[in-house]
Amino acid sequence: MRRFLGIIAVFFIMCSVSNAEDRRIDTSKLVIMSLNAEFLWDGVEPEEGRVDFPWKNSQCEAEEHMKRVANLIIVSNPDIVNLIEVENIEALNTFNDKFLKDRGYMPYLIKGKDSYTGEDVALLTRIDPEGDSIARDDRTAQIGAVKKSVSKNYYAKMTVNNRKLALIGIHFLAQPNREDRRLQREAQAEVIRRLAEEQAAAGYEVIVMGDFNDYDGEEACRDHIDSMPITNVLQIVKSMDTGNPSDDLINAASFLPKANRYTALYDRNDNGKVDCPEELTSIDHILVSPGLKSAVELVEIPHAHDPFQVTDHYPVVVHLKLADTPSLAPATKIWISGLLPNPEGNETQNEEITIKNLGLQATVMAGWTVRDLSGKTWVLDELATISPGEEKTVKRNGQKMALNNTGDTIELIDPSGKIMQTVTYHKAEEGEIIKPSDE
């Protein structure tokens, strides 16, 4: 019954989006993240799959895992999240409703066919897909004597800044160095290549993202230890129209320094430690159409979290600048322009946040707050009214939320509860003023 309700939930979401909405804060940019969440389960019976992990069958522990994964998303604040290893639509809804509340995401998951692990790929997006365009591809492809489908995939089409984008989320067969899985994974790659080629032929710029469970052997994309694949998986997917090299997809990893190219931990000796560098490799990728190359503003693989405590994969994040000209200033744009986490003297009194009005009209600050990831807040009412272009500073004065000296992530919340800005900063020296970007 629960699985049936999940199908209804996806169908309802798909059919209810008749007029696509764009809930990005900065509509000149598009930030995309792909993250293997490592068994994002809800702990509610019946549990999917036959694989055991510490938080299986425990709703409390499963939701604690969800919270830690959500914090990775909050820090990067992507507009689109390709989420891998999700149990089902119920788990995805719990994750979105409890831990990403008011961040503008709509959840999508179409049940796959991996009954052994029970895993699926899912989409969280601030930009609604076109009509009922989100679907999965169930075809098979043959490489040599092996036929294989992609048990975990979806594709979705949307228009962003007048550009037609086709997103393809995937999770391929695991264990990149097993010879007996080489042809199976190559067959999966051929399925996705055909799908991507079809979307491009229909006028869409393509983004293929997910856990490929394989290395990219192209010199400009190799990971930090030059891991070489035994397959042609990445080469197959990237080739698109095999007779037209100009349409080959580009691996976002090529925009990163080589030392930063690792996305996953494999604890080979199971000792609970990262034995660098051999245990860290790149098997998660975001591939983009050539037409998007000039729009790539920044690529990140944040390595801040402990892979033994959250997920054994790191997120891949691509920032695209899609508007050729800056957006007009909105009527209301309140922004955190400065932080003093480590002041001289009593920190509970003297920590400071500076707020700037980047909008076109004066804004009354009653009801505005700043919130940290634990849910504690600063109230900004005492700033009264801020005129366009004006900056005002508020001291902590004993409020519960602290600006941690060692680094933190905080959010600016408007009176309706909408998150207007997310700021992540690192360790602050005494007296140091942190200056977030105005972008």
C-alpha cells in the first residue's frame, strides 16, 4: 500500500505543475548539485531492499542521517539537486519537508527496478519541469554479448533563462574495477548515451549527472591519483552522436584543479580511516553540453564533511551563469554584508551582523531573522527601517544564536519564512570581518 501511495504522490506532483514556477533567489544563475546520500532511508516499515546499514529500521537514526545530508545541501544552496541512493518518494518527502523546509524545492522520484538495494535516484528542484516531462528510461542496450538496462535513472526537461535543459540523473552498477561488470556498465552507458542524444536532437542542452561508479580516463578529467577505467563508460556517455565530435559532453571535473578531483571514499581495509590518497577517487560526475561550457562559472567538490559520519561521497556542484546581463535590482533585497564572529570582549554581547539593502525601496526589518543550522535565531527588529543602499549593524546582545568562531552556515529569513540568503564562512580570527559576496 505504501509503495502504491508513493506512485500516486509522484503522479500528483507531476500533474499539478501545469504552470512551471522558478523559485530561485538569483534568477541569473543556476547551481546544480549531484550527491550520493548513502542510503537516504526514512526508517519506516516496510523498508526497501535487502542491504543492511546502521540506520536501517530506526526512524530516529534515519532522520539524523537525513539531517546531516541536508546540511551538505544547505551549505552549497543549489537550485537543483540530483540525489542518489534514496529509498522511495515517502523518504524523499520526509527529507524535503523536515530538513529542507522553505527552501523552495519540489521533490520528484520515479520508482526504479533495483529490488536488491532498494535504491533510487531523485530530483529536488526550484524550477518546475515542463508539464509531465519527468520520466525514466527502461530500454536495454547490448555491448558484446551482454544486455543491460539502467535500473536507477530519470530525465526531466525544463526551460531556464530561455534555455531548454534536459537533466538526466543516473546511478550505474557498482565496483569500477570488477571485470565481470565491465560490459554491463558499458551497456548502461549506451542506454544513457542514446537518451542524451535524443534530448539534444530535440533542441535541449543536456546535463547528465550522478554516480557513474567509474573513472574518467580523459587526461583533463582524471582524478587526483590518475585512476584509469577498465571500461569505456564515460567515453560512451560523453560521445553523444558518435558521428559528431562537436556535441561531446564536457566533464565539469575538467574545470577543477587536479588535486581537488575526488568524490568518493572506499575504505579498502575497513579500518575507519581515510588512507590517502588511494582510498579517494572520482566516480561521481556532472557532464554538460558544449553549449553550456561558457556558462560554467565555478565547479566545486566540497570536502568539508567526514565521509564516515555523513556519506562516503562528496557533492559535485556546478555554478552556471545563464543570464548575459545582470538582473535588475528587485524592489526588496536585504543582504548580509558583514559578520563579526570573533569580536574582542564578550562574544555573547559583541558579535555583529551587518545588513545591507540592495533593493530599490526602504525595507522595514520587523520580522526578519538570521538562523543557524540548529534552528537558533537572531531577531533583526531593532534595525527598524533600512533605506536603499544603506547598511546597518546589529550586535548579538545575548540572543541565542552564536556566530561560531570556527565557521558556520547561517540563513537570512524574511518575515514570511522564506530563505533569502545562505552564508557559509570558515574560521574567523579575532576582530576579522567576514564579507559575503553581494551576488
